[in-house]
Amino acid sequence: MKGNLKIVLIAIAATLTLTQAQAMRWYSPSTAHWLSRDPIDEEGGENLYLFCGNDSIDNWDLLGEKWKVDRNGGAKASAQPEKGDTVADLAGLVGLSYAEYERWLTPSSGTTMPQFWGQPLTGCEHFEIPNTVVAYWAGWGGGFGRWYVTWNSSVKYLRARGFNVDNRFHKKGDKLALEKIFVAKSIGKELHGLYFWGHGYAPYPSTGLVSDSNDELLFYSSPGLYYHMALGLVFACDSNSGRTALMSGGAGEIWHGYTGTLYPVPFRAYHAKHFIKPGQQQTH
Amino acid sequence: MRWITLALVYASLAFLSTGCYTMSTLRFGNGTAADVKVKSSQTGQEIEIAPGRFKKLPHAAGDIIVTTKAGEKFKFTSIEPPRVDTDSTGTNYLDKRSSLFGPGYITLGLKLGTNMELFALMPGKKSVDTKIPQPSGYPKRGEKMAD
């Protein structure tokens, strides 16, 4: 019985050595050839026995799951589809609006912009997506205030999630500072989200965001965004009034705002880790 | 340990009294010869002002409705104090008050003329300074509303 089991195991090992099973086709390492045609047919090129243009270093094709998003701390993150994936799938995954995809999606060299958000992709394309979170401190108390609400630790957490965090502290007199940042970062297709501590305007509904030195930072009626964001942690009075103006409203959107007045209590669940869970918006 | 606790309690009280909003108000002056009522479309709050007097009205965005003694109503559109001074003229019509504890305030002074024109005032002033350009969109002319 033991001998039979040994023979079976050797046979399985030999088979796997000679031919490696991929998700959708078989590959022979000894002859370095695919034993079956590429299931994406002519979409992958005229030669049906190639794999992603024979460039398996820069391309990969796991087939059957979903987009691979690699957030590596840069201003933009790389995103690669698997066969059949669409831009709408990506939008839902990262929290952006599929209808605005041409405003935030950047095709890499050799890849063209999809014709529409529902177009099935081949799995060999490369794209870049926004990966910058603007962390803007306009709150009370300077360093003490930031300690009080776990600002530094939250910024560190966002960076650990693979985001490029643009950490800024408001300078008194800098009018419409946040709107100016939004214009630059969203036209550059880099803006993913906002982490903000500061004030809102009263009477409610609040019309925008303001610093503790009463400098207007942006207005919800004209925030300067080229596309709506995927992430918004906005700790300001009545910030929920600005949600529609700032956020995509997509499936994967992450938002935390306030209705009415926010009275901060020390360290109380303000940390970014309470709002962005592992796996959300696909970090690695 | 006691000092840390005290510091935390003090800090909490400070923040609790701070809130995190900036109250936007109008300092509305009546330059006409009769009483007027001034209503904020944002809050619904209405104040009555005697000739030559000023009163404050919380208001950040939207229209202002002025009702004259004769019952005529005039609408002044897009009165938005936070947006004043955001152009590049370099003027500072907004009176900004911060406080260490408690909410901040911004106040825009406005004065209603007899021809139903609304002029912006510099902080603390009760009359229009003709040497300083009015903010963008000012003076505003009231639009008579149907009965």
C-alpha cells in the first residue's frame, strides 16, 4: 500500500514538472511552450500561443479574479486588469466614479484608454490610478491638537496602506488653499482622497471648509475637483453637507463626516484605522 | 498622574467649548427712512431694523429678503459672506474674529440704501468708503418680488 502511494506521488510530481497547470491553460517548462491556445484568442495578439506579448516580467495574467492594484506610495498607483475585467470593476474596487473614468484613469505606454467603462479588457493592459491622499490640518491647537486627535498616527497608517500622503498644515491667510490643491492634484489625476481636520461654516447647512483662523479653504458648491474622490475623512462641523460635492458615491467609496457640530473628545475613534479596513480600496 | 489627568480634563473642556465651526453673520444697516424687516433664506430668521441702526443676522449663503414698511418685498441674491474677499482685489471686507476657546466668527457689514441697493462696508464702519472698491458682485440691487 505504501509502495503504491509512493508511485502515485512520483507520477503526480513528474507530471507537474513536465507541464505546469495555469488557471486556464497548460505550460511545458521543458519545451518552454504553451500546450494550448490563449483563451483570450486574438485579443491577445495574432499568435495564440503567446502570453501577454511574451513579456511575462512586466505583465501577468492570473485570469478569473479581479484587478490588481499596487499602491506603492507614489502619486499614482499601478492597476492591471485580468481578462474580462472592466473599468467599472476597478472604479468599484477603489471607490472612484466609473462615469468619470477618463478623468482619473491614465493608460500606461502601449495601452489605450478604453472606449467605455464597461469594455472587457484583455488582461495585458497597464494603467495608473490616483494614489494621493491630501492630509490637511486646519484645526485648533497646532501640535497639541494633532496629538489630541491622533493626527500623526493616522497619517502614518494611511502611508502604511500604500497611499502617497501629502501632509499639510494650514498657513494663516492662505485663502482657498484646499481648493487650489484639489485643482492641481485632480487635473494631474493624482487625487484619491482627503483627510481633514478643521472647521465648517455655520449656520448649517455648512457651505464649505474653513480654518481655525477663519480662512476659507473651499466651498462645497465649487470645490475645484476635476473628478469626485474615493476617500473622505472630514472632521469638521456639518461636513456631511459636502459629501455629494466631494465624493464619488461609488460602491467602494469610504466616507466619514459629521452632521451638525463636532465636539472632539481626546483620541475617541478618530484614528484612520477605524474607517479604512484591511482590503478596502485594494492596497496590495 | 494627577497632572496628566488635569491636563486632559482641561484640554477636553477647551475642545468641547471650541466646537469646530465658524459662525458667519451679517451686520446689516438700514440706510432707508423707515423700518425694514430682513430675513435670511438660509435660516428663516428675521430681524427688524430701525432707520440708521445696525443689527446682526446669522447667514452664510443664499438670498436675503427685505420687507419695507409699505409691505414691498425685495430679494438680494447670493449673499455669501465667506466668499467675500476671495477675489484678487486685496481688500478685506470680512471682519474675522478667532478665539482660543469657542467658535470663530466672520462678519460682513452691509448697508441698505434708499434705492434698494446693498453696499458692503469695511469692518467697523457705518458708511460706505467710496475710495475702496466694492467686493465682486457689490453693490447688489434688490429685485422686487411679486405679492
